Amino acid sequence: MRNLFLLIAISMIIVSCNKDNNNAESNYARIVIKGSISGSNLKSTGTKSESLLSLSDAKKVLVFNSTGYQLFNIEDNAFTASATSGTATALAFLDANNQYIGALCAGGLNVLPLVSLKDGDNTVIDLSSLTLEGTRVIPTNNPIGNEINLNEDEIAWYKELGAYYESLSKNIDADNDGVPDILVKKEFNISTLFDIYCGSWGLNDTPPQINDTAHFFINYAMRIAGGKALIPENENIVLSGPEGSPYTDIIQPHYATGPDCFIAFFKREAPAPQGYPFGSAFLPFAQGIYTVTIDNKSYTLNYSNINAKYFFILAEPTVHTNEANEVVSVSIEYRDMNQALVTAENYVFQTQVTLDGFQGNRICQVGTLWENPEAKTNTELYTFILPEPVPLANIRSVGVCYVDMIGNAYNIGFIQ
């Protein structure tokens, strides 16, 4: 089964990289976010700036999430920005020289989950007056529970993302030159891929059969995408770390380039234990500081390893056939670890379904992951229609691959 669930090499290598979304048409709605700068003289304690800055020095708002970014000006101490609906979005405040001042922290969250919105896609999030505490930008109006209607469990879920977005904000300036890398196409995006075997897929009126969640098999990979100005002269990219306790078993099994970026995958391979459904076991990466070396130049990246099982949503597929016993569609139900139905839009950003044969060959793929919203044509999460029927007898496995709202990816494998 070594090639049965090859998420990286087969199904996800063709991607769009993060882009500046200015002036881009999107298939997703844009949610308005606005606020104003108070007269606070509190200084940032950030280490990236050459001098300490106050929020009154802020001239730009950098809005970013797992799909890209957009830069908005602050004029007359006020701004009106927008962000993609259905994403977990962060706001960073910059001075006129693009130096980092701080990031929005609302209701204990340093991310705005743009889901369960009070007025749907017409919701306007008014943060009102903003003040600076250290590097936290605090709004007078907390939108969590007001414009963004999440329950207590969902709020707790997003609070767990604090370390992740703290790492994300630290990576804004990986070469430590005082300028956010994304403004000069030198940005890095670092995320985790989880390859998970869950059980058997459903067929027509027979529901999927899920393994005991305590015994899920999980393989791990780190995905690093770099901006256009970072594309190396060759495919050799060196990852080392974490700082203080570096690994000696990191390999780079996959690499690809697009018009605006490179994409590299890193794994830690170990012998597969008895009964393991994959050909090899790939170990997780610890949270910490890693160094990426490209063309003899080194960059420092912070990595936060979100626990797979805590943030994992069971995407359970059911295959539907016609009278000729051919697969014509696949429907997905999203459930938590207790098998309770959940609203996919509150956790999942993009979904892709794959059908593989008995030799690990890809028979069909519906949907695409890691596309920018303006490039994405399939926004479906629940029902996937095959472009043409496929004989059921040819299918060995069904994979449901999704990107969550912060950019990590899950490839969930099912075998009959």
C-alpha cells in the first residue's frame, strides 16, 4: 500500500501559491472589517522593529490567512479592509516603512474566524477603537459572540490556535530585515500535512465504517511554500531544526515550482510497525524554530504543530452508483470524534475527493486544494459529481482531502 495514499506526490502537488489578492475577483464573498486608531501612546515591545513603535505609527493593515494576503491603508486614523469569508484571518499593523507593530487580538483570539456570521456574507465587522498592549492590538468592540456567532466549544477550538498564529506573525519577516517578506515576494508559508487512515467508505445506503479513533494511523509532513523571489536555482532546499534539538532524519521527498512560488515537502521517515497501513511511517515535527537554507542564504521560521486529532474533523465519504454499478458521485458528512455532525464551513476551507485503483493509480479527482480564492472554481464541500462514471469494481480506495481554515491539510483514506 506504499502508494495508496500518496497525498503529496500525486494529488496535491499542482497548487496555486499565496498571492497578493489586490484587485482580484474572488469566488468567495469578502467580509468588511473596519476600525480606528486611538490616541494611545503605548509602545510595541516587538523585536522586529529598529525602534519601539506606537499604534499611532500604524499606516497599513496587512490582512492574511491560509490563502493569501491583502494590504490596506490607514487614513485619518481609520481603515476599512476586507477578508475572504470562510477563513481564519489575522490582521497585522505596520508603519509607513512596513515595520511590524502588532497583531489584532479579539476576545482572546489572535484570529478572526469568518464563519457563523451574524448577517451572513453581508456582515460588517466594526472593531471600533483599537489600542496597543505589547504587540497585541485590542478592539473596543469584540466581534466574537456578536458579529461572529460561535459556541463555547468553537471559541475554545480557536483559542488553541493562538500559538499557531503567533508563529505565523513571527514569520512575517523571516530574513529579519524589518520589511514584511510578503511585500517583496519573499514570503514563506509553513503548514502540516496529515495522512490518516480511518476505515471503509460507505456505499449507497450503507454508511462508512470508522475505525476506533484512538487507533488512527497518521503520517506527517511539513509543507513549505516560498514566494517568487525565493525560487532557488536548483531543487535543493535544506531544512534543519528544531533549534536546540535538531533532527538528523529530515528528508525532502517532493519539490515543485509554480509561476509565483516554490513548494517543498519534508518528512521524517521511520520503519513502519507491524499492521501499519502505509508503506512507511513518517514522524511528526516538533514545535520550534527551524532554519531553511536556499542558495546558501538562511531564513528563520517558527513552526507550530497543531495536534492532528484535536483539530481533525472526520470527513466521511459515501459512494453513490448508477444501475450499471458505476460510481457517479461521492457525498461527504463531517463529524467530530464522537460522531456528532458538525458544520463543515466552521472548520474546512477546501475539499477534494480522489478515487484510486488497486495499483495505487489515480482514477479520478474532483476538486483542487491550495488554490487562491480568485483561482478556485469548485467551492463544494458536500457533494462531488464525477466528470464521468467509473466502474465500482476498479476502485480500491477513496480519499477525502481537505484544507482547514488555517492552511493545514488532511488526507483521509478509506478502503473497502
